[in-house]
Amino acid sequence: MNSTNAQAYAKVVENGVQAVETVKELRNTGYRYEDVFVLAHSQDRTDRIAGTADAQEIGMKEEGMFDSLANLFRSRGDELRAKIVSMGFTEAEAAFYEKELDLGKVLVIAKKS
């Protein structure tokens, strides 16, 4: 499922290689480094893919200080859903994407700032 709304675009891909390819495609269409994010179920995998793809991770700037602090006390699933919602997606979309991440997939999000 791909989602396009006025604020953000998301694409679920099967693995890190496809995430890197998707980030490159987005850059070729005019998205800047600051506009492209990757998210995987584990933080370590997110770090590795973001570094390889030269993409961002969703952090305090996108989430806000309250949600960033709250994430310290949330389960990983709750944290992922909160991060996705902070990028402009609905709770239902966040739940769908989080289930895809549970299956080992990677979420690439592009959001023009």
C-alpha cells in the first residue's frame, strides 16, 4: 500500500536494498535529504538503512519533544505508530504500516518541509 496525502508520501518496500533504490528515486524527483525518512521495526536496522540510503530517521524535530520523550516509555510498536502519525498519517494508516514493519518490511516516507 502506498499513501499519498497533502503532507507525506509513503512506500512499503521488502528490504533495505529496495529502500535505498526508493530513496534515490525520490531524490531524482526533487526531494532533499531533509525530506526523506526510513523506518524499520528495529532501531538498529533503521540506523543501518538510513546510513546506507543517506536518508533521515524520524526524530524529535518531526515528532516534537513530548512524543519523543513519551517514546522512551512506549513499546516498539506504539513508538513506530507514533512516529508515523507524526509524519502526517492517520492512526489507521500508522497501524497498517506498523504491521508491515512487523513482517520485516521497510517504510520510506517523503515529506516536503
